[in-house]
Amino acid sequence: MSVMTEVTIFVLAAFVGFEVISKVPTTLHTPLMSQTNAIHGIVMLGGLIVVGYANDPLEYVIGTIAIAFGAINIVGGFMVTDRMLGMFSKKPKPKADADGKAGK
Amino acid sequence: MSLLAVLEPGGSAATALYIVAFSLFIIGIKQGTHPTTAKRGNQIAAVGMAVAIVTTLLLDGIGNWGLIALGLGIGTAVGVIASIRVQMTEMPQMVALYNGVGGGAVALIAWSELRHGISGINSGDIASIPLEELIPTLFAAVVGSVSFWGSNIAFAKLQDLIPTKPLSVPGQQVINGVLLIGILAACVDIAVNNGDPSQAIFIAILLAAALLGNLVVLPIGGADMPVVISLLNAFTGLSAAAAGFALHNVALIVAGTLVGSSGTILTMEMATAMNRSVGNVLFAGFGGAPAGGAAGSTEERPHVSIGAQDAAIKLAYADTVVIVPGYGLAVAQAQHAIKEVADELEKRGVTVNYAIHPVAGRMPGHMNVLLAEADVPYEQLKEMEEINPEMPRTDVAVIVGANDVTNPAAKNDPDSPIAGMPIIEVSEAQQVIVIKRSLSPGFAGIDNDLFYEANTSMLFDDAKKAAADIAAEIQNL
């Protein structure tokens, strides 16, 4: 892929990003941020690639830390976003819960 | 191992799968534009990530599986534990930390890329590292390192490990400027000598960028954290995109750019909400030089002080109540107690809404998450533009732990340090109750004229205790 193709992709992605993200309401900005943290974990791909051609102890260490950092972003980011967004979805009334327990 | 290596790096199959992955990211974010679909959107984005990872693991040239398993294992364990244990009040710290590790990963990958290039030159495979790879590598290294260290400082400030007050040394701007120029010069040196780049200079760049990250964020005060976190978010995104250019990986370019766009939009929104430029936030510690005149007038001004019972009566006999939460509510963990007050009022037929200033809390949208945690329906969370026209028709506005964002001086006094900052116009309401420990000024270091207005009553107490008392008093009415 030529550099100019990559630049084209970059510019178009920036426009798409601005277009889509500017429609996210303020209410959801914190989940948006932790979700973009998770998406940023894509750098783990870079870690996987560089550790493949690592051939001395320093490069092993650098690559492994990069993979671990990326994995923290991906796993932690998606999971905490999921937890937060669960709070925004409608929950059953607590009273119904108490009644259910009494019924059983 | 060769069984797994089925995809050619940069080949059509790998690229096609990467396109699927980043399309899922975009669809996921698009679903994130509404609270009811956002959870599914997050899952869609996670599927996209799984596609990207599996694709990469299938690439020819991927090896050292033991190290990959080790890195994945450690990262997954940390990520799972952190996401389960983190409190919602701690989300800004968590995002700061994630920005940091993301930036750190990019800086390490850039370093590894450079070493790979140098070993290629030494073995005679290539004559020089092509600039189209070297320049993004340098960019990724600098921005990644600045983000890593800047985010760690932001984390330490939010976690109260270091003082949240602006810390600066004399001549700091000059030092920062010299560091930046030095970094740029060193980058030019490496780029010019791309047939024999010096790894020592590269490490010096990483270190100088680390120092710069520390020095830029240390002087920034706690109130400006929403801007700083958003900006560092944008930086890490751009550094990931740069790493994508260096590795010719389209998934990295698109995903990094999406994160960069998101961080940029949030940075601009936060800065606008404080009526300050991003440069002003970064280079002029807010309240670093609080105008002596405005803050200095220490003489007692007349104000009305009430107790929980009076507040309960005012609220219980109102038709419409607007609650204005600020960071003080989060500090006092009062979101659940406030929800109880709202529940009691709603039982009596009072309409309750929440007015959320864009910079309420320590990061964009933070207050909304805290209130959602306390089961406040998101329909009741009103943005500033939405609630301000309603203010004159509001019977009682209750301010809990907010200060500067309600100060009418921002509108009325052109000489005020916060002049022009958009505020929640609570003084338009019929009555105002301010729950606060004392009359002390907020982050901006200026007196709040609202406290001394005729229709304002002050309830001096801890936010959580006051809210619990008011809820109990309403029940007794």
C-alpha cells in the first residue's frame, strides 16, 4: 500500500470520525472515552508484529510489555464501558424485585 | 507455527479482514449515539477488535508465541480486575491510566521498529530506513512518550498522589520550549541519517519527551483535568495512527484516527465549556495567579443560612425542582442520597430534573455516569442549553457541590476571570438552595455572587449528610 493511499485512508477516517463522534450526546461522553481507550488497544497489533521479529532480550521485553499494555486497554476498556452502559439501560423497578422474593 | 501463518502481511486477505474490523469499530461508535443502543455498540466494537487480533495472529512472521501468551495473559488479568473493581467516581483516573498505557505501548513499538530497521541496515537487507516509515516512527515515539508520562501525572493528580494544585518551576515555558526544540532537532538528525540512525539519540528523544510530558501536565490544576484527559486521549489516538503508518497497518491507521477524532472533539467541547482555549489551559495554570482583587475581599457579605428542615419545606411544596450537581457531589459520594431526595419529591408529585454542566466532574460526561449509577433515568439528565430556558419556570434550584459553573459573574461582570464562561443560570430560578460546606470559592478562586443573592439560601453541610437529612425531613412532612 503506497504512502499516499495510507494518507487518503487517514484523512477519510478523520472525517468519518468527526461526523460520527460529534453525534454522541454529552450523557455518553465518559463511556465514549473508555470505549475509545479500548479501540486504542489496537496498538496491540503493533506489539504482536514487533515481537515476531524480536531477536534479543531487550526486544523481547519491549514487545511483551507493549502487548500487555494493549491487552489492558482492550480488555479493561471494553469491560468497563460495558459496565457503565449497563447503568444507562432501563432496570426493573426494585419494588418488583422485592415482591418476587416475597412470592417465592 | 507455520501452519498458523496463512496470511501475507499487507496482502488482500489480511487487509479485507482489517476493513471488516474497523467497519465494526465505526458501527459500534455509531450505536453509541443513544443510551439504549450503546451497550450493543460496545459489543460490536469488541467483535471488531477480536477480528483484528485473530487476523494479526494469522499473519506470516508472527512468532515468539510464549511472549505473546505472556503479554496477553498479564494484560487481560490486569484489565479484568481493574474494570470490575473501579468505582465510577474513579473513572477519570482509569481513563487517564488507559491513555497512559496506550501511549506507552506506542512508544515501545516505535522503539522496536527502529531497532528492527537498524538491524536490517546492519545485516545489509536495506540500505536505509525509508522516511515514510521513519518519520511516523519518530512521531509515534514522541507523542507516545509524552502521552504516557503526561497521563501518569494526570492519574497521580486525580488519585491525590500528588497535589492537584498547579505546580510549576520558574521559567517553565522556556524549559518546555527548549525541550521541544531539542526533540525536533534530534528527530531531524535521525531522519537525515536514515542510513545510519543512532539508537542513543532515539532513546534521548524518548527521555526528553517523557520529561516534557511531566512538565506540561504538572502545572495544570484539578479543574482543568477534563481538558487534559481529552487532549491526552487525542494524542494517544494520533500516536496509534502514526504507528499504523510505520507498520503499514490499515487497522491501526483507521482505529487510531477514530480515537484521535474523538479526543479532539471532546477537547474542543471541554475548552468551549470553560470559555478558554486549549493553549490557555496548557500554558496558563488556572487560578495560578488568582486576581487578588476579586478573591481578596474577605469581608463577610450578608447571606441567608438555612437548615435541612427549611430546605425540605421549600422543596416539598415546589412544582418543579432542578438539581445542579458538581464535582463536590462526587467527592462526597452523595449521588445516591440525592436520588433519595428526588424520589421523595417525585412521590409528592414534584417534577425533578438534573442540570449537567459540560465540565461537571473530572472528565467529559462524568456526572452523567455517576447519576446513572444511582439509577437516575437518563431522560432527567438535562444539558445546559436545554435547561437554561426552563430556569425562570423552575421553583427551586438545588446546587450540590457545584460552584463556578453557577456563578452569575460569568454573565454579568466582564472583568471576572470567568467572564463569558457558559453557566447554568440558576439565579433565574424562583429560589436557590446551595448545599456547600462553606462560602469558600471554587477552583477559579473567586467569590460566587450567587451565594449573596436575595433568593439564595445556603445550607452549610456535607453534601451526602445534607441530602440524607433533607430526604428524611420530606418524609416527615
